Amino acid sequence: MTNRTEASRPRRLRTVLFVGLGIVAIVVIAAAWVGVRALLAKGELDAIVPLVDDVKSAASDRDLNRIDTLASELADHAERATALTSDPVWRTAEAVPWLGPNLAAVRIASSQLDQMSRKVVQPLVKVAQQEQKTSSGGSLDIAGISAAVKPLAVAASTTHRAARDLAAIDTDALIAPLASGIHRLSTVVDSADATLGSLSKVATVVPGLVGADGPRTLLLVIQNNAELRTGGGITGTFIQVRVADGRLALTGIADSSQFRRRDASIIPVPASLTSLYGDVAGRFVQDASIPADFELTGRLVSAWWASRAGTAPDAVVSIDPFVLKSLLSVTGPVVLPDGSTLTASNLVKRLLVDPYMTMTTEQQTAFFAEATSAMFARLFGKGLDPLAWVQGLQDPVREGRISVWSADVSEQKRLTATVLGGPAVRQTLSGKDAYAVYLNDRDGGKMGTFLKTSITAGTAQCRQDGVRTVGIDVSLTSTAPANAASLPVSMTGGGLYGAKAGDIGLIVSVSAPKKAFFGGVFLDGKPIPSTNVVDGDFAVSAAHVDLPPGRTGVLEFRFTLEKAREPVILHTPLVNDPRIRTATPTCG
């Protein structure tokens, strides 16, 4: 028995040895397999980097054919990278300490690039190519616009999943080069996620607005940021456009001087709005853009237009001159009847400054009508390049310079889920930590071109009960010349509306989350009177300030709120964009 036992030991040792060697061999082979595939996958991903830059360049040139070719190349590389990183051996290796998270990150990045290539880039290029072929002579391809809704929805959901999966990667566990690459990819995808998310929602409304269900009358309202209102500026120019069978026709133009003031509001407005800004929003057509609620602005504008034209529009689209500037940057200049040109570089000055410095009221009316007709012909009289329009409108949309209201209840409900829903909607969409700074002129002139602003926001723990203090500081500077009082009355307001001629007079309000408590307003460190009301879904605090030429004033708004986090800041679209920064407010 002993001899047999001793004889079996070498056999067991050999078996263990062979099994051990087999395991080692499998591990070595698997490591080699994963290593080779990792190198190949890296090569595929490295090849994608310059292609992305090439796609951006082709997009700037609006070369859809080039984008299509590049998109196919990008898709091929992404597909091969996905195939190299998705086999069972690779997935098993992801469990290995230190190495595993890096392998998982490569797989996720490869997979998401593949998905976005096939379900986002290529389909949207096809949509744009089709639109480019069928939109000509100023007409809209309504069928093509309707057909784009589904691809946009798929692209948006795909991009959102990619953003979510990339955000879940723990970059601290990755080697530095890979972490950097994942961060760059996440930044690009996050930007695309925000854009496509909004665009896909807007796309569900556009077909109806442009006549898919029958002819529509749209009222385009151009706000003038030189005289500030919550939404951007006074509602100064009104353009009626008829859309039928894909064709756009300009059927009416008016400016604010053609609407008489009223003794009573043209439609009811909330008492909270009157408390904040006075009894003006429904009595003067210029003040229709005071409400942060653009649904109210749309109904006000519709009522004003109906009082003049006899019929109400189907929808109201509000823009400002910076939207036109952005469009001209991609479509080219506009030649006016006098032979001069409006360009992206001179449009703001020619529309917001020059008329009020050199023209009478009658001359201003004539000039705005001529400029409007010329720009309409330039923008809609030729083929409508969809990529050019997307490029021209993406920044104004992001800056809150375009808002839309529809008289159709179903369309309006969908609009209130998009960034085109107006200031209050944009604040809601920005989350529970969003605060909006609104500026409304009270000098009656066009002094907004001389206004420089900056906004500082932050939170501090000033109490023992866990409630935090939120500070929103608004720094305002008048760059008006020392002799501003001698400028034309149409520029200064002539001291007739509450501020001295040459001063910039403002009502500054901060819209906070509804559950916030008011903590007062301070001007240059000293407490001043303020109006504090709940307006719709927000707690709003407002105060007045006048700025003589060269003066800087800092308004400090304070709120208290449980579990307050760093504020997200929105603001009235301005002539000069404000600098926004974060700082901890002082307590006491």
C-alpha cells in the first residue's frame, strides 16, 4: 500500500505541474491576445482623432459630401475598434486589478464612438444632404423637415446614452493619456448631447410651424437690446410672414411707433409682474418682452398685432439683432437700397446705435423697413442651406436670443420643454440651482450699448442650521461719454422716464428657485429698497440703479436656501456679454 501511494505522488505532481503550466500558458496567451488587440484598438482610435478635426473643418466649410466621406471612415475605424475590444477574453481581462479599468474604458469609448458614427453622424449627414437638394429658391422642403424628426430623436437618445456611459468612467483609475482622451471625448459628446437634446425636441414642433398641416402666419419680433428688457430688449420691429406650400412671403411690417399706448392692459397680466416692473407690460407694445414667461409675451404680442392687423398670428418668433448678425456671418452681407451693406461686423452698430444718433423717428421707421425687407430677401430668397442655418443659429439659441410661442395648445406644450420656450423655461431646464439675472431699462433711451456687466455667484454657510446663503452680485458700469446728456433724446430718453439724461437707468432683478427666502439687496455694500415677490415658479427680487457716465455700481442680491449648491447663472441677452465667475459671498 505504501509503495503504491509513494508511486502515485510523482503522477499527482506531474498533473499539478501540467495544470499549472496550462494555466500559465492560457494566461500568457490571453495576455498576448489582449495586448495585441489593445494595440490594434489603439491604432483605430488614434486614427479617429484627426478625422474628428477634419469633420469640424468640413462642417465650417459646409461641405456635406466631405463630411459624408469622413463619417464613413470614422465609422469604419470605430467599428473595428469595437470588434477588437468586445470579445470574451477582453471582457474577462477587465476584472484584472489596475489593468481592468483601462481596458473597460477603451471598450466603452470604442463602443460609443461606433454607436454615434452609425446612429448620429451618418444619418444626420444624409438628412442634411437631402434637405440641401430639395430646398431651393427660398422654399422649404416640408416633407424633408418632417422626415428629419425621427433621425434626430434617435441621434439625441444615442448621444445621451454615450454621454451617460462616458461620465460613469472613473478617470482617476486610468493611465494619464487614456484619462485625457476620455475627458476630451466626454467634452465633445456632452456638448453634442445638449445640442441634439434641444434640437430633437424643437424638431417635433417645426413642421407644424412651417406649414406641414396647412398655411401658417408667423409674426417675427425683433427685440432691440439697446433698450433692455427681460427677454433681451424692447419689441421694436414686427414682421408678418406667410408660410404656404413651403414658400415664405413677407406680408406685413410695422415698428413700435405704430402702436398706441393703452390706458389698460391689452390682456390681463399677473400682479407680481406689475409689482416688479410697474403697470407697463400690457400697456406699451415695447414692454411685451418684460415677462420672463414667454407664453405671456407671445399672447401680448399676438393681441397687439391683432389690434392693428385685424387677425392674430399662429405663432410668435422673437429674435434680436445678434441672431441676424450670426446668420449674416454664414450667408454673407445684405445690400440696402441706398447701396450700403449690412455685414456681420457692422450690423449691430447700424441697427442699435446709428439710427438713434443720426435719424428722426420717421427716418428710423423707413430705415428699419428697408433693412428688414433686404435681410428677408437675402436670407429666404435663395436656397436654404440647412447646415448654414444650423451654424448660424446654434450660438443665438444657446444664448437665449430666440424664443417661440404657438397659439396651438399642443405645439405650445412641446415648446415649453425646449430652450425656445423663453427665459422662464430656460431657467427651469437649467435645474434647481439656476438663477436668472434680468435687466430692464428705465431711461427710455438706447443706452444699453454703453453698459458693461459682470456677474459673481456663490454660496456660503453663514448659519448653524444648515441653511446656506446664496449671493448673486451684479456689477454694472456705464461706458457712456462724459457728455452723454447732450446726445439725441432718442438715445438718452431725455430724462423723461425716471433716469437723468445721459444716465443708464435700470431695474435689475434676480429670479431664484421658488423655495428661496429673500435676504435683501445691497448697492455697493449698503442696503437699498427692493421688491420681493413670487412670480410664477420663481422667487424674484428687484431693485433700481442709476449709473452716470463712468460710474460702476455693484448690486448684491442675497437669498437663503436649504441644501443650496453653486448657482447656475442665466441672464438677459445683452449687447456686451457679461463675465460670469464664482466666489463665496461674505456673511453678515
